[in-house]
Amino acid sequence: MLRVIKLTKYFGDFLAVNSISFEAKEGEIFGLLGPNGSGKSTTMRMILGLLKPTWGEIYANEIDVIKERERAKRIMGYVPDDPILPERLTAWEFVNYIADLRAIPRDEEREKRLYELFDLLDLNDAIDDLIESFSRGMRKKLAIIAAILHKPKILVVDELFTGIDPKGANTIKTILKGMRDQGSIIILSTHILEIAEKICNRLAIIKMGEIIASGTMEELRESTGENASLEELFLELTGGPDIQKIIEFLEG
């Protein structure tokens, strides 16, 4: 289980995350949603141990992430929104480098898993190409391989589907569901609300650093009293566009 307790982060005088608390259980995809600047990425970086909270607690499978950061990192994987990868390495060199860092034995099982992941994500033809030649979508797929090759107990993904083609997106959704079914915890941030609605077991919506709603889709609908889509609920809770202003702008 991942437990986040009263997590708070200040940058100087700016309060980016304000006493956020939630739990994500084994075998669950937990969606972390919110407008740009709401505190989602800051929250995820604190969960990963990449950013120290001002105060609060984080426990990953009972490991105190703040006090035992290196131990916690061993059971986590991370796919950032815009992966920064070593451009002068080939794709194969990069994933093997990551496998070495993860202390995965250099044996037939490791090689088989890597080839399977390249095949699943349609990167076989680029396996020996330099990363500098990769498109944004290809880089994202390669970052996914690097993040899941050690079979993490907790996977944190930030805007995973940006730049991914429809076939790749479907493959990634299937991989995430498979990891969930095997007991992994997936923390997912995305602006593609249709995907979040389809694959997330539970959701938390963040606005200005605070969780303003959380639960399953059914619970969110009950809280608003509407049988609406996630997009409609999201816009209602976070403040959607003023339709009359848009009409006046277009007409003007």
C-alpha cells in the first residue's frame, strides 16, 4: 500500500501542496488529476523521493520514503512527462545500463524480458538506433521499458500518453492493467480524462494544491449528484470555461 499523510510542500512562500492525504492499494490504478499548476507533479516527485516535503509522511509498502529513500526507490518505477535520456546511447545500451543499475542479473531471463518489452512497445526496429534519433513518443516508450523492467511494486507515471500513437496507447493501457492485476500500484497523472475514466480504479482531483474530491467514479458522481462523465465532473469541480465568454469572443 502507498500511504500519503498530510503531505505539504512550500517553495519559498508559495504553498504548492497543502496537506494532501490519500491511500493507493495493491492491485489498483489511482488517478491523480488536476489543472496545470495544481500540484500533481510536485506530489509525485515527493512520493518518489525526488523532492523533500516541507512536512508530511509517505509510506511505500510500509517503507518510510522520507527516511529510507534509497530502499523505497528499489520498489518504484517512474515515467516522467518529458523523459531526458542519454542521446548518444542506443536504446539497447540504455536499457541494459538501467538494468545494471537495478542490479538485475545479466542472464537469459533479463535478455528475454527486454526483447519482449521492445516487441510489445513496437521498438524492435530501433533497438540499435541512437536515442537522439527517437521521436517524443519513442522516447516515452523507451522510458516505460526502463521503468518497468525490474517489475516495480509501485509505478508512478506523469502524462504517460502524451505523444503516443493510438496503437501504442492501447498497448500501454494493457500493460498497466496487467501490472495492476499482478498486484502493482499505479499512480497515474493524465490530462486525457477519457483514459483515466476507463482504467483508474479510484481518482483524486487536485486544485491549488488541495484534494477537492476523491473516490471511485460512482462515488464522485454521488458527491455531485450527477450521472456525468469524468470530464464533466472535472470541469464542474475545478471550474470549467465560461461558455458565454467563449461565444462572445468567437462572435466578436
